Amino acid sequence: MEEEITPNMQRLMRLFVLSLPSLGVLALTYIGLGDAVFGLFGVVGRRLPAWTRTSLRRFYYGLEATTAAALHLGMATSCYTSNVCTDRPLHRRACLVATSTAVVAFVVALAAGRCMEPMLKVPPDYPGHGRGTTTRVFDAAAVFAAWICLGEGETLGVVLLMAATARRALAPVPLVARVYMSVLKLYALVHTGWTLDHTCVAASRRAPVAIATTILFL
């Protein structure tokens, strides 16, 4: 059931809107900084004993998966609704707090990953990680889309963040991750269809296609 938006919730959503230009500058910086810029961390990693680097990499995987799983479960429980077409989960305090925490944690994880990946020799095909400009563009687009959704109260923002966290939480079990991500992507497409067809009265028609497209590339 949708709750009345409190002044504190309005201020938080307004903060997301006002910080979009700053986020855009950070996103362009993140995309523009090539992998070679973080080569120093690779040098540090090569100086570590093999067993130390392996142990730290496993700890990094575990910490990332555990944190992502906790954020995902937090959003799943606080943002659950029986009818997304008449209820806006982001208009509930618990859901807004959970998603806000998740998007900030996502930004921190992307920034930390630029340092940890070369130092710990994280494989580029490991879920949630990658190399190259294309990967950075998709990651930045996902953050930017989620940021807009939180400012506008768009339900698909919850789905986007759940997909982003699920990808990292389920990295140790790739088959389960693929199935679950496919379900989330299918729902995003269905929800977009409902929104464009005027079936969802609680959703805006301004950005669902862009957000659904972003989810598909996660």
C-alpha cells in the first residue's frame, strides 16, 4: 500500500534530482579514465605473493556477493507490492531508503572495482566486472538511470537496482544468475509494455523504454 510522502522523503528525492549534473560529470570521468590509469594497482598486485592475492580476491568476491545479496533482499522485502500498476513502491519510506542505499553502494562498488580488478587480477568475464569503454558506458548508464528513477519515484528503478545487485550476489552461481536475470529483464519489458499501453496508472511514460533497455544490457 502506498504511503503519504513525508517532507524528508521529498527532500531526499529532490536531492537525487538536483545532484544529476554532478553525477553526470562523475559518470563522464568514470568512462573517460582508461584502464591504464589504474595500472599502478596492477603493479602493486604483482608484488603480492600469489597466495595472498588469491586469498584477497576470494575475500573480495565474498564481500561483494554478501553485500549485494543483503541490499537485494532489503529491496525485495521493503519494495514488495501486489500491484505495481496502482502502487508506487518508491513512495514508501522503507523502499526509498533501501534503494537509495543500494544505488550509493553500487557507485562505491564501481569505483572500488577500478582499483581492485587490476590489483587482484579479477577476470574480465567475472559477473559484474569487465574491461573497456563499452562496459564502463553500460555501468554509468545503469547508475544514471537508477538515479533518475529515485528522483522521479519510478518503479522500474527498483527493478534496475535489483538486477544490478543480483548480478553480483549470484556471481558464484552463474546458471542461477542467468535464469534470475532473465526473469527480471522479462518483467522490465512487460512493465514497459503496460506503461506505454496506459495500463499502469501509477507509472510515468517518460523513461520506461530507456530504463528497460539499460536493464537488458546489465
